[in-house]
Amino acid sequence: MSLDSALALVGFAFVMSISPGPGNFLLLASGANFGFVRSLPLVLGISLGFLSMVFLVGIGLGQILQQLPAAYTGLKVVCAGYVLWLAWKIARSRPLAPKDDGIARAPIGFVQAALFQLVNPKAWAVALIVTVSYTDPDNYLVSLVLMIALFAAVNLPAISVWAVSGAALQRLLNTPRTLAAFNLVMALLLVGSMAWVLFGSSA
């Protein structure tokens, strides 16, 4: 990979990683509810889930999805259900509530975060872009691994900013009522951020 290509990839990775999106809304909500340290499994799950997807697309899975519209439609259906479940979990996150109320007080874990990326059509689209644009056909596998490593170096700290920002909001969200309102807004943003991807096109 040339220096120009590497710099272009760094810029693309930063914009894609730091910009608002469903994964970053999850991180913001988790940081606000549980702090940065307890949100680290979510950070790692989102990042590694996406990078695993890039690798899968790079070795040919993306072409399969493009050639099988039914599989892509199925992915959208699964994604819609999973996003709604995550939004419900965020809306019911109340670490300040009494312990016997049955409301979730645990952050979304590593596996759940990784699975979210794997059913995220927007993430599949980004994975297709980077594998097509930033790999070398003459040395494909090596360039794919290098591209993933460089993307990871940018992605992990960039998305961590959202969890850190959420943790910084804890001082303002110091009552059950304000935290409940914040969680509801985050849940709605999560659903809204995925709506155009899920329902904006047929394939």
C-alpha cells in the first residue's frame, strides 16, 4: 500500500468511525449509564465485529450477498429485529433504579456488540467499499490484512470517544428521570439511524 493510499484510508476510516451511527449511539448510551471501563467490551465488540466483517467480505462473502438478493433481504429482517431489541435494552437501562425492579443494569457485552455489526447492512456496505478501494489485486491477501490493521488503528480510538463522551455526561444524568429521558432518546436515535438503511432500498 502506497503512502497516499494509506493516508486516504486513514481519513476514510476516521470519518466512518467518528461520525454518528448506530454503533456510536450504543457507545454513548453505554458510557452514560455504565462508565467507560464497563463499556470496554462493547467498544471491542463493535470494532472487532466490523473488522471481522471486512475480512469476510474480503475473502468473498460480500459477492455472495450481492448475488443473492433473498439473503440480503433476510439480513435486513434480522437486523431490524436485533436493532429493536437493542433499543429496548437501552431504553430500560437504569443503573440508578432499585435493584428489585427487574430493569437491565448490565452493559451490552462483547458478543452482542459483535453480532450487531454482523447484521448491520450499513457496516456491510462500508466493508465492501474498503475492500474494493484499498486492496492491491497483485498482492491481495497481504494488502487486505494490512488494510484491516490500519483501519483498526484508527477505528478503535475513534469509537472510544463516544463511550468517553457518554461517561462525561454522567454528572448531568444524576437522577433517574434525566437518565430515563436520555436512554429513551438514545433508543430512538438508534432505531432512526438504521431506518434508512433497512427500509430505504430493496437491496
